[in-house]
Amino acid sequence: MTYPSGTEGGFDARALWRQQRDRWHHLPERTRTTIVLVVQVLIVLLLLPWWWGFAVLLAIFFALYWIPEDLAVPLGTRKLRVRAFVTPLVALALAILYPYVRDHIDSLPGVGPWPQMDTAVIMTVYAMMAVGLNIVVGYAGLLDLGYVAFYAVGAYTAAWFASVQFAKQNIHFGSVGVGATVPGIHISVWILLILAGIVTAFIGVVIGLPTLRLRGDYLAIVTLGFGEILPQVARNGDNLGGFNLTNGPNGITPIDPPGFGKTLHDATGGALPDNYLALADRNKAYFYTGVVLLAITVFASLRLRDSRLGRAWIAIREDEIAAAAMGIPLMRTKTWAYASGAFFGGVAGAFFASFKSSTFPNDFSFNISAFILSMVILGGMGNVWGVIVGGAVLAYLNQEGLANIGAKLGIADVPLYASGIFGAILVIMMLLRPAGLLPSARVRAELEEGVHDQPLYDASG
Amino acid sequence: MSASASTEALPTRWVPRVGLLPAIGLFLVLLVLVWLGVNLVKEPSAFAATFLDGLTLGLVYGLVALGYSLVYGILELINFAHGDVFMLGSAISFGVATNWFSLHDTNSLGKLIPALIATLAMAMIVCACLNATIEFVAYRPLRSAPRLAPLITAIGMSFFLQNVGLRFIGSAPVSVPNILSHKAVFSIGGHEYRWYQLIVGVSTLPVLFGLVYLVQQTRQGKAMRATAQDQDAAAMMGINVNRTISFTFFIAGALAGVAGLLYAIYTTNIAYDQGFTLGLIAFTAAVLGGIGNLPGAVLGAVLIGLIQQFNEGLSWHAPGSDWTQSIVFSILILILVFRPEGLLGERTPEGG
């Protein structure tokens, strides 16, 4: 009789993977550096004749890879780490250049053309949501399966205060492209972005207070419950005791566009658009707005991570009991994580609603929650840059990439199976590379060396 | 909780204090009871008919809920993919019953019974093997990983299976022909209780009793209970933990197969996304009864089935079917907030 192989028996793709990776790590430093360099040069050279745009993009990122991580230049009393400073600037520059170069840079290998401008806008929105969810899942380690609820609250906040939904009111404040006689509440979309964030953060606290006491998987299922309830409320909300709150399945449309108004437009010599909808290349304006919002989100997310609160989140993720013993108030810290994550979800939702000029209850299914979660997992939990890449790539695939691939392979209904493909990605990623494509070093250590141990019970309970 | 534990130790406390949370919980339960009572008085026959419908539906939910409870009991994992295994069970039953046997309620009993048994066996075996395979591929390699890792693969698996169903069923719901007779058994004040409902409801009972026997009385059941308590200790006692876990998934899958067939007969249509919705309802039932507790899962499922039917069938101030999902999830949230151990569960550190 063989002794049972305990908990680690059976098909173990991870063990094989780990073994191969260890072999790689045991090669001498010089050999590894040379191999990496040769491979990178080969990749770029091979791609150059066919997809030169993509090859140049890769070359730029490969170049960033070779900046030593600890290289720093003195700046006043502080030291400026070159790589950490240059990488975001390069990414931002690439994003700013994108609308101008898109038509001149061939296509993406194996997929098709580079993303359309409207897809690019959606990519920034999803990247924002993924960064927001990353605060909850990646930093604080709370699995939230109902993130779409925050997105919905944000979208509906924008819809209520920038449309004709409440036709009995007639409130105008800084809105653009809406005549003064148009009924309804019309408030400037810029204000609404912030308002949506605040409202959503408040909803996050309301949802979080009773549920955050629960342990990991129970919390996941409760958030999933909220994620199902809120869209249903939106669907049935055309007659809440006789009051039409959400216009039911018909959704609220149109929603006012963003814009800076005539005064700012003239004052800046036309640099800031008067009204986005009136522009010929409005997707470019939306894209830049999305990039700015994403940049703000990333900045806030990184600063939060390094703050006292962020370190408390990471401590809770790693070991709740130890964190509580060190004097971290569990409930308050977790609630803050929820509120912060919700804030960005709300802002993204409001911006998205204004971009689409509509919001429907069917936009907020569980698929979207799982989709955003896939972005975080694919990119690498806890690593903002990885999450942005994950968000952009998956949003692109969902929006047009899968259709392009399907067309290339001659299969018509690939996009129909998008959620199945993302599901398979989730499974394969968890099995082979649980820390994501661009993992944060700390999460990788937890996931692969078993440092992390889910606490048995909530120490505050 | 720790605060109340320390205050209980004080000898000076004479009057038992009712906490705010239990008071609110009791108030909510009372509210529901009053609503039910008024409905009973206003329309007793509709109430009775709805009650029977709910009971039948609840028993079918119970089969799915047991699958969640079994797996949760042994691995402490919410097997999200379970609902989709159930959906595939429905799809397979539909395919076998209508495409192979072209069953219909006009068939003679001599054809109907063997064909139904063959369909049932087919659905059970396929679902059982599928569920065990899912465990082997997606959960076993992650058994020592943090708990969220298998939960995420479970969600991924769920979506994957849902798309397999989408491939076979298509995106629109498919209606299933009446396989069992839709003639009335008896009627209560104009509300008929039909044969297919009776047969579906009654046929869940031997499955439930068989499962209880398996878990409580057999050697394999003992191994399952031991593994659920402590995997390492069970392994030291000579129990093959991996095989026991595989067996548990196998049984859970077989239950999902039975439920799939019965559900297809009962609702007379199948959809590729029924697994997600019903899976969540069944999970709520399992939590309501006390997850990991088998009689609790059935009790919870019957309660959820009743609540759903009362909500959709009663006339006095019932929110109606638009709100069913919201009500079920609200129950889930309320249960987790007020009594995380469920109705029959024991208070464990994990529950809070």
C-alpha cells in the first residue's frame, strides 16, 4: 500500500512550471543577461519587417527593462529613481502620441489592426476600473465579485444629474451643449465625476460595514449578491412606489457630454474643447480625458499603497491576525479599502456613461465583475502597471480583438464565447502563474512560497 | 462578539440584554410571518397551492444545494462551477430524452420509464465525471495555495462551462416538451397540482435519503466526514484523501445530474445561464441551512423554494417575480450578517 500523497498529489502543472523556472534561476547571472538580451533583440528584429509599430513599442519597453532598478540621480535632498520615474512618463508619452500615429503603424501581430479610438477610450475606462478593483483585491486581499455595482452606481449618478430623467426639475449648472430650457438636472460632467466617486464610495461603505466582518469567500459571495441586486433594482426602478428612478430596462439616455464651456475654450485658444460632442474627432478628446483620469487614478493608487493606510492593507492581506495584533483596526482599514476602490469604480462608471451617453441595467451583469477581476488577475494582483496592461489587453480583446482573431481564423462567433475564453484565462493563470503576468514581488512570494495563510477567523469578530 | 463574551463573564449582569442585530433580525422574520398570515387568511386555496409548488421547487433546489454543501464541507471551497455542471446536466438530459428517445407525455409507461432511467443514468454519470475532472484539473493543484486561488479558478471554470452550454444550447432558452403528464392530480380551489410536479418532488426523496445513508452509514461516508474534519489526520489514519475528495465531487456531480433532469422536466425549458442563477439560489439555500450541514441544505432549499413561490404566486403585497433574485440575495446577505452559521449549523470560528 502506498502512503497517500497528502494534499499535493495528482496532475501538478505548477510543479513542472516551478521546476523549469528554478532551473533558469540557477543559471549564472551573465548567461541569463546574455540570453535575455539576445532573445529581446531577436524578437524585435523578427517583428520589424512585418509589424514595425509593435516592434518599436516592444523595443521601447525592452529598453526600459535595461535601466538598472536602483539607478538614481540626486534631486535636491531626495534621490530620484530613474526607472520608476521614466516608465510612467514613457507610457504617458506613448498614450499621447497614439491618436496621431495609430493609422501609420501597421497592425498588431496575430490580431489585426491597432485598437480603434473608441476602443481605446473603453480601454482606459476598464483600466481605471481594474486599478480601482486592484485596491480592494490586490492591496487589501478582499475578493470583491460585485465590483460592477460600483460601476453601476457611478453610471447612474452621472445619468441622474446630467439628463432629462427628472423632467420636473430644471437645474442647470455648468453643463455644455444643453439649452437652458431643456428640463431635467444638468450639472457639469466634471463635477459629476467627483460626485459619482463620492456617492459610490459612500455606497461602498454602506455595503462594506455589515459584510466586511466576513471571511474571504463569504465576503466574495455577499459582494456578488450586491452586484446582482443593484442591477435588478435598476431594472425594476421605473416604478418604485410610483416614482421613476432609473427608467427601468430602457435605461437613461441621452446623457450630457463633457466639455469645458465657451469661456475656457476661448481663453485657452481652443486647446480645451467647448463641447466634446461637437468635435469632429471626439473620440480623441474622450481618449485624452480617459488617459488623464487613468493617470490620476494610478497616481492616487500608488500614493495610497505607500501610505500608512496602504501598508495597513498589505499587512491585512498577508496576515489578518498579526495585523490586528499590531494595532491595525481591521474594520476601518478594510472599509477604507472598499471606499477607495469604489471611488475609482464610480468615477470610471460616470465617465463611461457620459462617453456612451447612455446607461442600461443590462450593462451591469456579473460577467463585467468577473471580467474586471480577470484583468486584475491577468495583470498581476497588487501591481498597478500589470493591472493596467491586463485591463487594456482584455478590454481590447473583448471590444474588437476577439472579433478580429475570429475573422482571421474564419470562425464567426468567437466574441460570443468571450466570457468562456476569459474564464479559461483565469483558470490557466491561477494554475501556471498565479501572481499574474507582471506580478508584484510581494504577491508572488505569498502565492508561491505559502507565506500567506488565510486566517481561521476574524480577529476583530 | 469578543466584547459580549467579556461582558457575560461579569457576575453583576442580571437582565439578559437583547442585542440590536438579533432584534432587527427577529423583526424582519416577524414581518415575513405577518405577510404570510394575511395572505393565508385572504386566499387559503392559492396559499396552499403555492405552498405545494414551492415545496416541489425547493426539493429540486435541495439537490443542487447539497452539491455545494458537500464540497464546502470537505474543501471549504465554494464550487462556483457546480451550478454550471447542473446546467450541463439539464442539457444532457434534454439531448438524451428528446433526441435519442424522443420522449413525450404521450409515450406509454413501458417506454417512458426505462428511457427516463437511461436518461437519468446518462446525466448522472456525465455530470459526476465532469465534476470530478474539474476538481482534478482546477482545484487539486491549488490545494495548498491561498484560499482565494481555487475560488478564482472556480469562477473561471464556471464561465468556461457556461460557454460549453452556450455552444450546445444556444443563447436563447430551449423549451423542453412535456415528458411527464401535465394532468392534474388534485386541485385546491381551482389551483391544480399536476402529476409531473408530484413525480419530480417525490423522486428527490430517495436521492436525499440515499445520500444521508451514504454519508452517515457507509465506510466511504466515514472517510468523507473524517477528511472534512481534518485532512492531515485522516491521511494518517490511512484514508486516501485525494480519492475521498474525488469521490465527494463525483457524488456532488451525480446530484447535479439528477437535479438537471428534474429541473428540465419541472420548468420545461433550459437555458445556458440557468446554472449561474440557480447555482446562486442553491448556494444561498446551503448557507441558509448551515453550509456543510446536509439536512440544513435541504431545509434551506425548501425555505428558499417556498419564499420564491410565495413571492411570485401570492397576490397581497407580493413583490413579484421581478424581485425574486433580489429577495434571495438579500436573504443571503441577511443570513450572513445575522446568523452566519445558518439555521442548523453550529457556531464555528469560520462562520463569523
